[in-house]
Amino acid sequence: PVLVVDFGAQYAQLIARRVREASVYSEVVPHTATVEEIVARKPAAVILSGGPSSVYADGAPQLDARLFDHDIPVFGICYGFQAMAGALGGTVTHTGTREYGRTQLSVDGGILHEGLPTTQPVWMSHGDAVTDAPHGFEVTATSAGAPVAAFEDRARRLAGVQYHPEVLHSPHGQQVLTRFLREIAGIAPTWTAANIADALIEQVREQVGDGKAICGLSGGVDSAVAAALVQRAIGDRLTCVFVDHGLLRAGEREQVQQDFVASTGAKLITVDAVDTFLSELEGVSDPETKRKIIGREFIRSFEGAVTEVLGESVAHGEAVDFLVQGTLYPDVVESGGGTGTANIKSHHNVGGLPEDLQFSLVEPLRLLFKDEVRAVGRALGLPEEIVARQPFPGPGLAIRIVGAVTRDRLALLRQADAIAREELTAAGLDGQIWQCPVVLLADVRSVGVQGDGRTYGHPIVLRPVSSEDAMTADWTRLPYDVLERISTRITNEVPEVNRVVLDVTSKPPGTIEWE
Ligand code: XMP
């Protein structure tokens, strides 16, 4: 792998993701990893991430110069660039001038920026600056606040930049990272969806052996792709469980029952729990209470189905040993990383399975980012309807009805949501949108006029957002004509809705969902 050493900024994961976009496998390691540990991983290259604003700051993480004794290609970014310069005998000066945000970079020679504009905008965020490159390095770029903004030593396969190539505000950053990987480190692009899928299927086969597994399907991309991988690996020894809680969007149950099963051949149990969920939710409008009820009922339903599957197996003298989960890499990194399979008391993960059930977790996606999960799903032949699906919250439409949940309100919202999705897809906008919650303000009424009569109906809110990870988001500037079509259709086609409004709040301060 290409190892990204995390010096504590938010950027390490993003760097790993960009490296993978260049079709090279990459993982994040903490800066506390020793040189021996890094070398033992046989990295194709090491990337030193950004970090605190100053290498001189109290407690600033140090770089062990012995890293450079192993003929490993190294790329330094921002703090990593300065740490690298310092470790190799260059000079890092506390200049006192801060450079923050969009900056013009002037390129002069070198292979890293070859073929790219000689002046280009880049994203800077630093206080100190490298004022002298280490011996043997060519200085290939400068900026107003960084006399040495990029350097390279091609013979030793070392290079670095003061700016952040991993962020979108550095428009040529991806090319620069790719050039380092290909031209300086000499790494071949082999991290492709088909290769990833093959490798993961093989791993699952090894892990599960001739055991049995179950997988809860949420209707979302992650659990669908995880299940498809495991199904490829162990066939009918996997049973999928899908709980219909009545809070799904139009067509979702059918999508799982037909499209998913048709494209994977997986064995599926559907639990129809609509009545239970809706009666438990009756009269509840507090968001947190809704979430708690749904979480509790979900576990009950899932548990019931599992007991059923187990019962069958036990009758045949077998056991279900594995629980498949669609955990992704960002969750793994956030919870402290770690490799290997946790053997847990299942209720810690699924939130309430009987204590005496012991499962080993199968998490085939635990090293993947969302876009890679989608690519693997496509490589496995899952239909676009499943793979390109927007994220959808577990509590479903219940947290998109501001007010109490009823069958009628669910029906209205489902209809409005289907219209919005249809029009966004028809306009080719799915790629630009992270997700577009459609919210029914059930406790709000406004006066309108339709035909010749006065109406007193409910507003529907459109909440289109753009995001890379849902941690932060911006409201998507949808074309007016698309908004108009959605608005006209919803007010014409959905009874009791007489107004469509657009949410123009970013996150923060708003969250993506309304509840
Ligand atoms: P917020 O509203 O917190 O949402 O900005 C961030 C992302 O998480 C999704 N979301 C949920 N997903 N269970 C889920 O599985 C939940 O309870 C839940 N609440 C929010 C939301 O759709 C967005 O993608």
C-alpha cells in the first residue's frame, strides 16, 4: 500500500482517498507508527500529511529521519513537507507570515508539475515556511509566502509540496499526486473495482470457510454491496434479512426484493413490520423519541428474523457464525483503526441481539470509501438503482415528517419524494447531489389557491445538498427550471400540498435532515 502518515490534521483520509482515485491502494497510519512498523508494511510509498500549523509548536509530532534510509518513495504535504525538509537537513523558518486559503503557485521546472499550468491556484494553510531545500533537492515552485513551495529529488524518489493537493480548491492537486505516484514513485495503477471485488470475495471465502452468515439489508448501498460480495463468496450459506418498517420510500421494498435478488441471487427474508412500527409511532412528534422507538423496534424485528434463521439451522445441526456489516473505512479510521476481525458480543454492534448469540463480524467494505463501494457494486453487476442510491437514514421517512407520523402523511411524502427524485434523475443531476431529503411540514399549514378555490395545505421542503462525507454540506444550486418542474408537479399531483419551499442552509449550521 501507499501509507499516509497522519500528523493529526483532517486531511489524511482525504489524501488516502485521492491516492485511491489514482488507482493505487492506500491506508492511513497514525504518526505514532514507528519506522520499523512502516517498513514492515512494505509500502510502495509513504505520504506525510498536513498537521499542526508549526513544526515548532509544543508537542508537534516529530518525523523520524530514519524513514529515509529505506529507499521508500516519500511525498510530504504541508506540515509533512516541512517535517521532511527539516529531517533531511533543509531549513524551516518561523517567518511570521501566515498563508491561508487560495494562493497563486509559480512553477519552475521539475517533473511533479510537468504539463500543468506554470501559474495555478493552490490551497495553502501554513505559518512556517521552508526557506532552504535539503541538499540534492530541486526547488520547483514558489508562492508569495513560501520561498520553497515544492521540491523534488528524483534520484531518491522524494518530493513534497507546501500546499494541499488533496483538496478540491487545488484544481490540479489530483494530477500532482498522480504524477508523484506514477512518475516519481513508479507505482502501477492496479487498484480497480474488478480487482478489488475479486480480492474481497477471496478474503470472505477464507474468513467464512464453510460457515453460514446473515446480513441485515437496509436498502442502502453499503449493506447491498457487502451482501453481494458475501453472496458471491459463499452463495446460499448467506441469508439476508430486510425489515420493512413502513417508513420506506416508494419502490424500496420492491427494489430489494426484486432488483437485489435478481442481480445477486441472494436468499432473502422480508419481515413485514409496518403495523408494529406505525402503532408504536402513533402520536409521537419528538425527533429523538421517534428515533428511539424505531431503533428499538428495528432490533426486535431483526432479532425475530435471526431467531428464525437460527432455528432452521439449529434444526439441521448447524449454527450461523457470521454477521455481515457494511462498515466503511471512514468509520474504521474514526473509531481508532485496527485490522483483523473483532469477535464481539453481537449486541454491541447490532444494538440488542440476544446476549448469547456470538457472531464474528464480516465487514468486507471496511477498507473502502463510499465511491469505491459504488464501483465495486457496479463490478458485481448490481443495478444502478441500488448502486447510485442516495444515502437514506435508517429511521426513514419518519424523520422527514415534522410532526407525528401517520399512514396518510407517509403516503403524501412518498409521492412528493418520488416526484423530486424522478425529476432530478431526469435532469441528470444525481451526480452533483449528495442527497435531497424531501420533508413534509405536517404541523404547518398555509393558505393557497388552486383552481377556483382556497386551499389550506402543507408545505414540502426540498433539501438538496452537496457533500463529500455528510460531515459538512452545502446546499446545491439546482437549476430554476428543474425546481419549477418539481414544484409544479408536487403541488398538482400531491393532495394537501400547496407549497414547495427550498432549504438554502449549509451544514453547519443546519444538519442535512430536518430531525
Ligand atoms: P445529518 O442530518 O446529521 O445527517 O446532517 C448526516 C447523514 O446521515 C444520515 N442520517 C442517518 N443515517 N440513521 C442513518 O442511518 C440515522 O438515524 C440518520 N440520521 C441522519 C443523513 O441522511 C445524512 O446522510
